[in-house]
Amino acid sequence: MSELPLNLNIDTLTVPEFKEYLPELTAAGGGKISEDARFAKFFAEHPECIDLVRDLEAIADAARSLFDTPAHEPADSVWSNIASKLKQGVTDEESGTPEPEAS
């Protein structure tokens, strides 16, 4: 468990103080304040704060997942086929061969 910011007493913590320290608590707690047992009583007394924390944790998790999931890249064969078709199109234009008409 991480240390709490200086001057923070959970037993006397108010909602405005919690909101003021929330960024610092999130950074120090690895982003999972909702699982920190030290805040259980506070969250029971102030459900709007646990709701806020859970919303922020869900947003942070979603943002992290954007970087965790590798981007879908087409296979090399797709790029080869595109290059081949482009080259074929250039060759057809240079030779004056008409393009087949679309049906």
C-alpha cells in the first residue's frame, strides 16, 4: 500500500479534501483507490466519492487498453497485392491498353 499525502487524515477527511487530493491519491495508489481498504469507511459514508473514483478508474483502464492492444495491421500479402495492382495499373496506362470496363 502506498503512503498517503502529507496532512491527509482519512478519519477526518471531507469530500472537498478528497477531491483535492484525488489526483495525488490516484498516482500514489496505482490507480486503484477503490480497492484501498483504508478508504472503505470514507466511501461508505460518501458514496458519491466511490462513484467518482470508479468512473475515473474505468476511464483510466479504457485509456490504457488503447495502448495495450496492438493495432490491426494488414498482412504483408495485402500490401504486396496492392503494390502489384498499382504497378499493373501504371503499366496498363503506359502501354495504352484500355482498362476493362466495370459491369
